[in-house]
Amino acid sequence: MNIPQTSFPRVVIIGGGFAGLALAKGLEKKDIQVVLIDKHNYHTFQPLLYQVATGGLEPDSIAFPIRKLFNNLKYYHFRLAEVTNINPDKKEVETTIGNLEYDHLVIATGSKTNFFGNKNIEKHAMEMKTIPQSLNIRSLVLENFEEALLTSDFEERKALMNFVIVGGGPTGVELAGALAEMKKGILPKDYPDLDIRQMQINIIQGSDRLLDAMSNQASKKAEDFLINLGVCVWKNLIVTNYDGETVTTTSDEKFNAATVIWAAGVEGQLINGLQAECIVERANRIKVDAYNKVVGYKNVYAIGDIAAMMSEENPRGHGMMAQPALQQGKLLAKNILAEMKGKPLKAFVYNDKGSMATIGRNKAVVDLPNWKFQGVFAWFVWMFVHLFSLIGFRNRAIVFLNWLYNYVRFDRETRLIIRPFKNKNSQSFK
Amino acid sequence: MNIPQTSFPRVVIIGGGFAGLALAKGLEKKDIQVVLIDKHNYHTFQPLLYQVATGGLEPDSIAFPIRKLFNNLKYYHFRLAEVTNINPDKKEVETTIGNLEYDHLVIATGSKTNFFGNKNIEKHAMEMKTIPQSLNIRSLVLENFEEALLTSDFEERKALMNFVIVGGGPTGVELAGALAEMKKGILPKDYPDLDIRQMQINIIQGSDRLLDAMSNQASKKAEDFLINLGVCVWKNLIVTNYDGETVTTTSDEKFNAATVIWAAGVEGQLINGLQAECIVERANRIKVDAYNKVVGYKNVYAIGDIAAMMSEENPRGHGMMAQPALQQGKLLAKNILAEMKGKPLKAFVYNDKGSMATIGRNKAVVDLPNWKFQGVFAWFVWMFVHLFSLIGFRNRAIVFLNWLYNYVRFDRETRLIIRPFKNKNSQSFK
């Protein structure tokens, strides 16, 4: 990989998510060369993927070109590639476009969907961790409705209009709420020939409450909101299989559904080359110390979802979400600079700013450290926080405009099948 | 196809472009059942495809869901399907989702890229008639730049940064201008490691002037604008082949280019089932009389690009563009209603409102029937007309916001490779 040689130390960052970009930002205009490698040429604002999947936002409004962030930064380089292996002995990463030496290596590859080894589910269920995946869901939902129009078989039609979301965390809850709003406001108008009462939205949670990482209050209210929107909430139910037609569970409960969205777990997006000892097997995360250094290595770090910083308070590491990623990226930048100057490093302390989830129009739940609230105000707080967390003025403006439009008009206008998911060989793919 | 039977006559429209939608609009709330069939579930605003291809607009802002247009129209039905055959003897269309009887059949299938039988060019060149095709161009341009960074072979790098646009009509001119603006404002910042002076944009026109359907004044000025933007304009030059590496022409001139965009012609998107006599072979268009009736058939019409209404003034039929399509669709609605009431029909008279093309920031050419002008004012007129021709308030607002942003910031922010074109099996496609 032809990256210019400089006299500055080279920091190679793998992954342009929240963690990787926060780190890159923190190293700006210091005597450091930064090379960021990602398999996409854009940063994805993952918290809003569910709105892309349900036609509320265009994909381009939650993506930001990484190169633009690096404009005018002389020692910053971006490369579109996949890292195939890392070689800490040679201080080198191997990628699809060649090898690259590093002085500091930061693994910020994030997470991917965890199917817990179930190949059937992996094959037949939809996932929603990337923009193309979200667009696939958008296409599939609409394609299933188009198909439902055509069949005269009652059971088949019902299955095409039956949605199963596995996982009752924020992703599952937000997706279920958004689908319920489509059911209410849009689909009956778009498909007047269908009996929309036959559309069912199921959310299946393994534990005894939705949003089980949040407060009881938030869980309770989120469930109320969903039930009021007509969603079927299943708790203490574990999905065991999905063969493309039927979802089976640990109980007698079965679901015949053409669309199953798997939001039941994530695992680290590991790369090859690290010793087995520094991997937490259960979650495929990398063990790091309080300075995000990978245990057993020098000058190799992991931040964000991929990093498991285990402590007494956090025996499994921090939650795999935006806040720890952002904070770890920011601190690591400071620590790398401190180390260069021979100054003492600062251990990571997570500043829990709270968490939130939205269920629909005027319906959200917010847990702040000292204040828990739900409803309309929570919804405005949710929108405000997400709007201002987006990167780029254009994205913020476009998302704001879409939300305003959708709110006033009770609409979601990007219900377009631009690349069909089911019939990939169709003319319309081209 | 299960479309409810009513006592009203059934008009089946094939194609939801300008012509098909104008017709559907004209039949609203009359005693008529309308069934519109399209292979996409959205209408595409084709005049702005080049901005999608060059990262200026998100695809969703120039697409509009057809079903939304039919909301609350009781006797309107949309079906997502491809028509495989029409059978005028049985008054039936055959589609990928079953057969359907009609009382009136309107063919509004539009046009597709015409490669004039050259299979090599068809295989290797890009086309830009649909949103997926435009997104393919967007991905390819960016992928080629990423690849140019990696090679140390001078000729290969030059070819990756060499763009050949074949065809000097509005599409070619607008695309060349947009690429030139990317070269000027964006690519040097995004790819500081590349020598952007090596990027070449060529536009090849077979005749002796660009925009040869417009005034000499417009042609001259468009050429000046392009040359000032650094585009190489080739006239009186015919492309004979492209093997994926080299473009050959009727002269000695050759171009080694990784990206060739074919904008040199369109032909009708024919469907099977019509007699050979009513097809104009050269352009694959359907011969119609002054009422858009297909010659030799009863109750079968063709409107828009697919229709060739030949007369003394228009020996080859009207231009394959939005205005004749819109006007024919509108008039046909009136004529179908008039015929039902036994009233006399009105022959089509094209009202030429003029034509325009934009080359870039503050640079456009406008030919009105009695006034031809170029430059900044023409550019504002162009923007105004296009903005207000878009369907839907949301689309207008989003496009306006993008244009405002791009204008103020000299930017085009949707430079995202969401679905790679070159490396379709890449992880990032998923």
C-alpha cells in the first residue's frame, strides 16, 4: 500500500465507526500520520438504520464520506480495503490492497450480527448492521406486500404480512415501532386491496422485559407503547430456528412469517492474527486493559464494540453502543499523544450519559442518570440528541427536514424498491 | 392478476414515467378503472439522474412511490410487474404476475439506451437511464479513484482517471459538466495523493456540434463552458468500439479509459405482441396516429418516448423527452373520456416550450421559442423549472436543500459507494 513515509509515527486505524473517527479527530493536527482503513468509503450512523429500513430516511442522509472528514489534513490517509490479517511481530497489517506497517495499530472494527451459530437463521433472517442490509429490509418489506396482493392463498398472504423481530433491545423495539406506524398510516393507503388487519408485527424477547439494559420504568412504558401500536410482544421466549417459512421457539409458539429480522445480539467483528488468549470467545471481543491496549501486545489497541474492557463493575466489558466507543476513541487519542511525550496515561472511566429508545411518534423512553422520563418530551429529547450526533450539516438538515415532513404528514416517503432483495435477477435491479 | 371487476371501463397503463403518470392523473375521479403496471414501484425523474451519478443528489430525492400517487383513488391499482407480451386479439396483457384484460391499453414504456447493436460497448460501457444504473456510475467513478491510488503503473492510473462520455446531447453535456466540477472542487481534496491533472474528461459527439437539437447559440456556449471547465470536447467523431480498456473511433483517435458512459442514443422499450408493421425499426418506436392510437389496432395507444407520431414537420416523430410525453399523456386522458361520451377527439399538437441544459454552477443554456439565453440567469431558470417539475413536496424540499448546500459549499456530499459496482462480491455489498 503506497502511503507516503514521514518522520511522524504512523497510527493505523481499522474501522471508521464512532470509535475510529473519534480517535482520528483527537489526533488531528498533531505530529502523527493517520491511516484509516474501512471496507466502506463512508461512516454509518447506525442508530438510525432502522429508519432507513422502514422508509423514513434516505440512506445517504445517515452516511458521511470519510474522505471528506480528512480533507485538508495533510498527514491523514484513507484506504478502502478489508484487513485480512494483522501481524504484530512485523508491526504490519495485511489487507486486500497490500500490506502496511504501523507504529500504533488501533482495531476499531465494531460489531456484526450474532446468530449464535445458527446457520439456518443466518441464511433466512434479515440483519440490520449496515446500510446495504437496511436497504435489503426496506426492499423485502415492500416486495412482500406486493406479493401479498397477488396470492389467493390465505395462509401465504398472512405469512407475507407477518413480521417477526427477534430481540427486544433498542434496535428491535425501534424497528417494531416503526413497522407499526407504517401499518397504521401508510400501508392501508398504499395497499387498499389488502386487509391490513392481517398484518402482524411480533417482537420476541428472551428475557422477561423489553429494553432490559434500561430501567424497569422504560421497559414497562416501551411495552405499553408497542402494545398500543398493535405490536404483539412476546417475552421469555427464545427463538430456536427459522427455515425461511416458520419460526420455532422453545415453547409451542410458532410463527409463519416471510420476514424475520434478527436483532437478538451482536458480536465483535474480529480480524485474524491475534492470539487466542486475548479473545473473549462468547462475544468475539478483544480483551483490553484500562488504556484500551490489547492484553499481551505492545502498540496494539482495540476500541469500541470490539474491545472488552473487563472490570469488577463491568465483568463483560462496556455495552456495545455508541457512547463507550466515542469516549474510548477520544481518550485513546489523548493517551497516544501523552505516551509520545512521556507523560502519564489516563485510565478509561465510562461516563454513562444515559440511554434512550424511540418507539414512534411522540413516544420515546429516556433514562438519564438521575432522571427517567417517557412520552412526548422524551421523544423530542431523542430527536434532538440524534440530530446533533449526526456528522455533517447537510445530513442534519436533510434528516430534520424528513422528520418534520414525516411528522406533519404522517408519512414515510422513501418506500422505494431500488434494488430488489427477493428477486435479485429482476430487470429492475439494473 | 386479481384486480377487482367494476362496471367501469378498464384502462391499463404500462409504465409510470412522465407519460403514464400524466395520463393517470387526467383520468382521476372519472368513471374509469386504472391499472398501472411498472417494473419499479417508483417514478423516476430522469432529467436529474446525472446528479445522482455524480454524488450531487441522493437517489431517493428524484424517485417518488407510485402507490402514494394512487392513495385515496378508489379505482386505481398499481402492480409491480414486467409485461412480457400483449395480446390485442384477446384484449389482454401478459405479465410476470399473470394476465390482465383491458378495455383500453396504453403503452408508455419509455426508452432505454441504444447501443446500436454493438455488444462490446453494451457489455463494457455504463448507461444512465435508471436509478440503479446511475448509482452504478456513482460507485464506479469512486471505485476507480480508490484504485488509482493503489497502482504504481502510470498508464493504468491514467486510464482509471480517464472518463469518456459518448454523446453530446443534454445527458452527455450535463454529465461532463458535473464530472468537471467534481474534478475542480472535490476530488483534489478527497484524493490529495493523486495528481488530479491526470484526470481527463472527454465528451465525444458524432455531429459537428454539442446539443445539436438546440440553437447554434446554445451549442456554442455549452462548448465554451465545458472547455473552460477543462473538458476535452471531440466533435465529428464516432465511437466504433470499447473493449473495457480502449475506446476506438472512426479516426485515429483512441482513448484508454476505465469509465465509458454511453449517452449516444435511446430507443423505445418495446414489448412483444405488436405486428411488425407498426414498429419503426430504426428507433424501436411504435407508430401512432395523431390521437396516439397505435396504427392498425383498436383501443391500443402508445404515448411518450415509445410513440412515434410521424408527420411532415416531425418525420421521425417527436423528441424522446419529457415535454411530448407529458403533453401526450394529458391529451390522451381527455380523448379517452371524450370517446366514452361520444364526443369528437382532439389531434395532438406539440406545444414546444423550449429546451435547456445545465453545464455547471451558474452555467446553463436555455432556448425558449422566442428567446435564447445562457449563463447565470439561464442556470437559475433551469433550477427553478426542474425543482418545480419534481413530484412531491418532500422531494422538492430535499433537492432544494441539497442544491443550496452544494452551491454555498462547492460540495457534493453523497459520494458514497453503497453498493460497489466493480467488486460485486465484496463484503461491503452486504
